[in-house]
Amino acid sequence: MWTRRSAILGTAAMAIVTWVGLPAAQAPPYDLLLRNARIVDGTGSPWYRGDIGIRGDTIARVAPSIDAPAARTIDAGGQVVAPGFIDIHTHAARGIFQIPTADNYVRQGVTTLIEGPDGSSPVPLAPFLAKLEALQKSVNIGTFIGQGSVRSVVVGELDRKPTSGELEKMLALVEQGMQDGAFGLSTGLFYVPGTFTPTDEVVQLAKVAGRFGGIHISHMRDETSRVLDSVNETIAIGERGGLPTQVTHHKIIGRPNWGKSIETLQAVDEARARGIDVTIDAYPYTASSTSIQGALFPAWAQEGGRKQVLARLGEPATRTKIKAEIVRVIQNERGGGDPKNIVVAACDWDSTLAGKNLSEITRIRRLEPTVDDAAEAAMWIVERGGCQGIFHAIGEEDLERILRHPATMIASDGEIPTFGVSSPHPRSYGTFARVLGVYARERGIITLPDAVRKMTAFPAQRLGLVDRGLVRPGMKADLVVFDPARVRDQATFEKPHQYAEGFSHVITNGQVVFEGGTMTAARPGAVLYGAGRQIRLRSPSFGDVSP
Ligand SMILES: [Zn+2]
């Protein structure tokens, strides 16, 4: 009673089967049927063979074989079908409104992006979330509320304690952020003004986020010589704040500090053994990326904002002090011991600098490529308006040790670049594919099902997304189809604008957003909200509700 128009294209290729000729009165039971899949379901269990029936935006049935008709059938040809990947640390606001298809993410299987990391988010969140709601997009998106941004609004970029009135204001802004739908409080205690925030103050704000079911996620105060202290601080914020806490993009920066992940992971294990809910996320690269100023300048030199930074650089004695600090950071920390290890990713005021390292830029400035002169070049960059940088200063052994840890999930810390423009960190294009191709398949650091767990069920559980992250009936149909033998990242530091390979289909909320090597016209992405929004909607006068 129904016929198939199918093409058998071999094992790796997709056969697309279209159902035709069903009587109008009898609606097809499935909108989309994925057949012949090796299902890696997100739990970490080994794959099993099965079919997946989707109705609307939801997985309706998973079974060894589903013979019912469907509006559309995709033959997975024995490839892996996994839940769509959930990226808990992104800077997606950099690009989502320009490129709402988020091609760099979708083409490596990511269907959910979480914004607002590193203590940085819009304040208040509601207008940002409303703008995202209005946007036709291929991916789901949600956000944290940023502690640094909250402090910036209330106290400014200043190194001082807040007055009690200011503290009340900050607590209220975090509460508002949680009620607007944030997934928790992010901190960036490394950055200005997060770095001026005492732990006690963070704990008070974290308690508010915890009351609304949120988590705390931290770009830590120090990822170099005092990284262990910082991990302990992150743990303490969770313990004293009474909420789950996460070391985000965990890494050990600076050659003299390599190996410290042994101690930091031990601290995490001990805390977990005591019942502290602490977890980790990481990206699979030995270089970090942030602004040249944020990475190389001491915090005191950045207090008060750009005007004051420039004033300090114009004052010879202060400039000498700043330079000495930059020299130290190039030698022992973010600079990886050599100005060559600092590469400009993007520069608003001179696009030709993108891709050049600090040694080359020092020469362009007609200086010698010594650490001393490189520090001069770094100050010149900041004076001209600053650039985004890439910093090669992470050891491979630490990276692998962190990735392997059972409490580590995968997150990119990336953005949505305009294809071909500037020289961004390849993590935006390759994080998830690289873990699957290099760290799971080639090096066997983790298994494929564990890699998928770290990208799906684990971050979903962390965010409280109870309806995503697993291939299971009742779950939202965010799904990715890839060839486990071919999946790989293509983006490199030299040529970052290259999409990942090996993915044949990406499905968001039941609709195919990527297939046949191209993005489709579908824009089914949703804005996702934390539990606090439900609490607000249930009880506008929050106070007597215990979430
Ligand atoms: Zn960060």
C-alpha cells in the first residue's frame, strides 16, 4: 500500500527514501524515520542497532526495526546516530545574529549552544533572549548570567568591595537573570572586573543562582602557577554556595606548570568523594584564545577601563612596570616562553595582523624579536585598540589527562566566525569532531560512546535539560549522523576556516538542518531556559517558592 523511491548508494552513502501514496485520511505515523543506525545513545553504553521514529520535534519510538510508514525516511547506512551535541561554553553571541545557521557548529554535530560564559553576558538578559527568540536559527541556544557583567554594571571595573547597597543590587540582578531563564552564574575571575571579586562575594551570588536550580561555571582566577588554588576556589564556591560548580575550559597554562593537572584532578576527585558536585569541561587544543590585553596585562593595569589603561601606558614609570609583568607572562605563562607562541587571531583596526605572531609583529615594528621588545609590541597593540590572540602554552599530557577524566565534558569556548574572515582559533570549527576523530578513534584516549556522553547526556544533565542529550522516546529529536571511521576536524591554526568532515545529517528539534554537505532551509532552533524561568512564571512574586 505504500511504495518506496529509494536509491541504494553503497554502505557509506545515504539512501533517501520518500513515502508516497498514503490515503489522505491516514496520516503517516512518523514525520521522520531514521533506519539502519548504530545508535550511540549518550549514556556511554556501546552502540546498538536500531531505527528511530520522530514525530514533530520529539523522538517517538526507538526499536530494532520500525516498519511503519513515515513522511520521510533516512537510511543511516550503518553510520552512528547520536544525540545532537550540547556545547556548554560558547561565545555564540559573536556571530549568531549574522550567521543564525551557525554552520561551523552544526557541521560538527552541535545542536545546542550555551552563551554567557567567563562572567560575561548581557545584563539584563531578557532583551537578549527576546532577540534570540525572534531569530530564525538552526540551533538551540541558552545562556548563563555573567558575574563580571553584573559587577561591571553596579560597581564598574574597579578594584574595591561593593557597598551593601551595591551588593543588594548585584544579588537582585542575578535573581532577575535566573528568572529570565539563565542556566546559572558564570564567573571569569581571571578577567577585569571578576578578578577584583572576593570569593565571599561570588558565594553570595552563587547562592541566588543555586536557589533557582542553576549551576556555577568558572573561568578561574588563575590557570598558571596557582591553578590548584583556583580549582579549590571553584570547589569552595560550589560547596559554600550550595550549587553544582564547574571548572570551565580546564587547562594548565605555561610550561613551568605542566603536570599540575595531576593535582587539580585529584582535588576534583577528593571534592566529589566528599559529596561536592564539581565537574569540568575542556576543549582539545594546546592553545587558548582571548584578548591580548586580557591575557598579557596585569589586572591592576586594566582597572577602570580603556581610558585609564591608556593613561597608565602614557606614564613612563607605570609603563615600565606593566612591561615587566608582560615579559614575565610571555616567559612563564600565556606566552609559552616565546613571542612566536602568541598569534593574532583578529584585529578590528588592522586585519592584516591576523595570523601573524608577536615575533613577526615586533619585526614589523622595526624592533628585535626579543621578549622585551615583544612586550613593547603587545603594548602598542593595546594602544591601537587591542586584538584577539591565540596563545600556544598548554601541554598535550595535561590536555589528555583532563579529557580522559570521567567528570570532564567537551565544550568549545568558540564563536560563530564569518567564513574566511580573520584567523580564529580552530576550536570553533573542530572541537567536537577532533575529540571523536583524534582523541577517541586515533589515540584511544576515550571510547567513542564516552566521547559522545561527554558531548550529550553529561552537559544536558549539568544544565537540567531533561528532554535532551539521549536517544530515547520522549526526548527532543536533536540527532547527528556521522561515519565513525571518517569523522574528523579539518580546521588548523594555520587554516582555521575548514568545516569538520564525516557528518551526513544533523537534526534539530525533528528537522534536518544539515545534509548532503549543505545547510538546509529549516530553522527549527529554540531558545532554551533554565529552571528559574518556570519558577518565575509559576509565581511572579518569588519568595515562598522552594525550587
Ligand atoms: Zn574563558
